[in-house]
Amino acid sequence: MPETTDARKLRVVGVSGSLKAPSRTIALVDGIIEALGQQLDIEPLHIRINELGPFFAGALTREELPDEVENALQAIEIADVLVVASPVYRASFTGLFKHLFDFVDQYALVDTPILLAATGGSERHALIIEHQFRPLFGFFQALTLPVGVYAHDSDFTDYQISSIRLQERLDKAVLKAIPLIRSNVAEKDEIARTLAGEGAPVEEPLDPRKPVRLLS
């Protein structure tokens, strides 16, 4: 049964950088979100670049963005967990994937758990997770989760996950991520409660001028 650190649902936001649909990358993000939902009580949202891209491809500043893109950015910025993935394009993520994150506030993702994933036509592209994704989200000071998921084209049939080995890698990545997600969310919620004045009462410091009654 799914569990969470608090009574609220966790906001899990997926971002797939594929420029077309149907897409193996979209299927991979859906699979990861589904696996997270089997372990946690979540409120999922999947942002798809192929749908959103035409609204921001030519924008240079955030002020130029329409509501559709601004709403997506705000969802990314307040997410409890991000699942990000892109097909490998010229040894990196797609340009529109990067362009979307260029609009994200520099400090909005500090300590946010992020599960990294990618798809590609060659196993040689698997290092995109370490060489491209981690540096990008390291800039945001996000908590990139330890195990990423790379999927080869052969892991899919009709744009659906069909490889048992990929499913096992996906499940392993999620299981490794769950303890970190729970502790991260618990810490953030505790900080929020403290800032709201709902934490444990703070004892007043002793007044050295006040008489102290000694117990006999």
C-alpha cells in the first residue's frame, strides 16, 4: 500500500523532452511515475515538451511566456519530486528540454529530489545521465537521486516498455529513491511547520535574576 511521510499527497512532476508522440521517453516517464505511485501516495503531473514546446520555443524571457508554460514552470518549481527524461539528441538532451529549464528559477529546485532518465538508440549514450543531466541539475542544487534509468530503443514495443530488464532497472531506481524522498519531504515539511509556528514550543531561556527554588 502506498505510503507517504505526511497526510498530503506528494506532488510528483514528470518532464519528458521528446519532440514527438507517441514516444519511448514519454512511456519511460509514465512508467517511473507509476512505480513511484506504487510506493507513495502521489499527485502526478506529466509535462510533455512535444505539447508545450510551440508555446515557448521563441520566448527569450519568462515574462513573454503564456499561461500554459507559466503554469508548467510553477508546477516544476513546487514539486516534491521531479522525474526528468529526454531522448538523446546529438549527445545531449533536446534543446527545448533545456530551454524550458532555462526559465526555471535558479533557487526553486534546491534539495528537490530528481530522478534522471533518458532514452537512446545506442548503449553508448547511457552516460548522458552522468555527463549532461547531473551537471544541469547540480547547477540548481537539486538532489539528483543515485540511480538513473537509461533505456534502449529495443526495450520498447509499440512505444510501451516491454523489456523485463528495463522494468527491473526502473524498479531498482525507484526503490533506491524512496528512502531519500521520504526523508527529504519529512525534513521540508518539518521546516515549513516550524516557520509557520506549528513546531514544538521553544523553552524560554532562564533569567539569571529570577530566584530558583531548590528541591530538598
